[in-house]
Amino acid sequence: MLRGFATVNLFADDLAAARDWYAELLGVQPYFEVPGPDGGPAYVEFRVGDYQHELGIVRGAYGPHGPGAGASGPSGAVLYWAVDDVEATLERLFALGAKEHQGVVDRGGNGFVTASVVDPFGNVLGIMTNPHYMEVLGARG
């Protein structure tokens, strides 16, 4: 049975640039890196958030569709990361070069607010305020 997210993978043709961009966004360096045959990175992984979830970034050539898979537009599933402030997080993402994918959407006036951007590598990155996430985090102790 599904027990929770283990690793979320994004793809980038320029993995070194993606590694640096995400390190700047997250404020941490990857804890794990696999070199490719050319000596450049083939895979990098960060631990992020309250539960130290794994965010992996894979060189685009190793992706399910080969190099340039996202060239026709944003690609990937939209995984929403919990944030404290959607607007402030959007400002930071825009400052780092992300482009708007979907603006701020209030999902019913119950505290669930979402937005998404496209990172410089063609991946969709969702953010949201989520009262349920905060309840679970609070129950964790």
C-alpha cells in the first residue's frame, strides 16, 4: 500500500545549472550526487522540508522521453509544496527566474491556496498553503 512520497524527480537538460538554482531556492546543497559518464552530474538529490523529503533532479537525457522532453512546454506532475506564504514564495521564485504557470487560486476560502510556476528547466513547481499539512505537522509533536 502507498505509505507516502519517497522521492520526487524533476528533469533538466542542464543539470549543473538546475542543481545550483535549486540549491539557491532551497538554501541547502544536495546531499547526494551521481556523476555521469562525462564527469558532470547525472543525478542530484536534496533533502527538504519538515519531513526531509527527497527532491531528485535527473539529467534530461536520462528522463523517460530523452533530451529536451520539456522543450514543447512545461512538463511533469504538479506536486504542491507546503509553504507559509504563497505570495512571498512566488516573489522569491520569480526573483530566481521562474515564470508563472498558474496564478494564486483560493481553493474555497478554507485556507487552501495554490499557485504554480515553471522553473528555468521546464518543470512545473506547485506551492500551497494547506491547513491539513499544518495539522499533521502539529500532531507530530
